[in-house]
Amino acid sequence: CTSSADAVRRAPARMTLALMRVAAWHGFVTTRTRETLMATSYASRTTSTHVVLDIGQDIGALIVYVSEVLLGREIEVSPKANAARRTHTEVLERSISGRIVYAGVFPALLEGNYRVWRDVMTDEDVSVAGGAITELDWRAITDATAFRTARPEVGIFETPAAPAGALEQLPSRYRQGYVASSASMGSAPMLYKEDGQVAWDQMWTEFCDLALAGGPRHRPTVLEPGTPEQVQAAPTAYAHAVAEIERGLRLVTALPTVKSATPGWVGLQCEDEEMARWLLCAIAMENVSVRREGAILFLPAAPNFQLDGEIKNVVTVLAKTHHYWQEHRNE
């Protein structure tokens, strides 16, 4: 059986853009969250496809209004706690009560804090409340070149090429006609020192292209951090995994590590926020969980991480992205 509260939460709130007081469209200039009621109405694409906002007790919706120049482009959103968990939507022309608008719609997001990606490198913080619609006004954006063209779902290792407007954020090779290869170079073999420790700083002489630039993703699925329950159940194994990840990160980046107050994460102190933001974007595209607090990046750790598996994944991705960051900054 289902309680009445569950029934309310699970029943889709069939709401659409027509409910958002279109008469006030020209007056809003900031992000707003409006409480909504269960009701039925429709906003249609030019193809007459209906957009239904499936909101309820702990589920909200996000609508990003844009200008016509972004028609057919892609907008991404990720939880603030993990930039690698991204979902995307296409900007479409929509008819609302006889008025044409352009918007990207995320119809069902778990309430919480999110980052909405203006392009592959620029984000904006937004909070989504359950049972409500959150709106962003991006109509002032007039340059679509940094946004990816909407695309069908790609293979698990594939990534789309970087849009032209984002090339300035990448090493110069990508701006000078070099086309990123989607082919993987394969996994480098483990290399050990005489004392039996992994020689993380000696394992790579070259890397695949950045997934951010259209190269292959390092993993087919997102590598997630351990949960507090998993950490509590196996503290010794977790401590060993954290220690090895920290050692590897220090060796491949020469940066200090930082203890995380939240179980499941290992911190890396970047030189500044610009570096942390760049690395966050690049790491997320490689399918490794990552979050940022100022100039500190946090990478995943868990008690079940294996040395030649998940631990190697984390260190490899940091070695690769840090290598390309240095190339970019030195230029």
C-alpha cells in the first residue's frame, strides 16, 4: 500500500510553461523559484511534443530561458556535489499561450544545489526546490559558439568534439587544426619501485586526448565516491585506499593533498581557483567524480577501491588532466 504523502510525491505534477504567468515574461531579470500546484496544462514544441514537468514533494524542475541564437544547442546541469553526474537538454522553440520562447527544460530534478553549465567551462550555481519551478534568464547570451550542438546519445567511451568557442580554454594544439582522436591508447602497465610501492610518477610518457576536447573518456561509467556507510563498515581498507590515492596525486601533480571532512573524498590543493575550475571540467568529462570548494578539488575514494583498478583510475585521470593543464597555462 502507499501512504497519502507517497501518493502525492509519486504522482506526476503535470505542469508546463503556460503556468508560469507568461504575462510577466518581459519583467523578470533574476533567478526565481515559484511554488506550484498540481495542475494540467501544456507547452508545445514546434513539433507539437508536450513538455510535462514531473514535480512533486522532493522533485523540482529547472527552466533556462535563452535567446534564439541558442536554438538547437545543449545546456548541461550537474549536482554541485559531483560535477561528473551531468545531464543535458536541448534548447527548443516553444509556444506558450501563443507566444514563442526559447528554453532548455529539466523537467524532474531532485531538490538540491546544482551547477548549470553555460558552456563546457563556465557554470552558474542554482538551487532547485521540491514541488517548485526554478528559472534562469540567459537571454542576454548572444554567442552560441561555446555551446555544444545538441546530439544523440553517444557511446559509453565517446565524447563530442569541443565547440569552437571553447577552444581558447584548451591547449593550443586544439586551436591549430589538430583533431582529437577518440581512440584509446590502452592502459599503461603498473610500474613498481624497488620497495614495492607504485611508481606513479614514472608510469606515463604520453596521454590520450582530453575527453574535454573530444578524446575518449577514461571510464565507461562514472566512478563514484564511497558512502559514509561503506567507509564506516571498512575503515582500515578505506584508510589504505585514501593513503595510496593521496600519494599518487602528490607524485603526479607535485601539489599537496587535503583531508576531506566528508567521507568518500580525497582533497587536492590547486594553485588557484582558475586551475581548480579547469581541472574540474576536464576530470568530470573523464567519468570520474569530482567536486570543488574554492581552490580545492575533491576526488573519489572508497574501501573497495583496488590498486590496479579504481585507485589507478583516479591517479591516471589526474596525471592526464594536470599534464594538459600545464600545457595550457604555460602557453
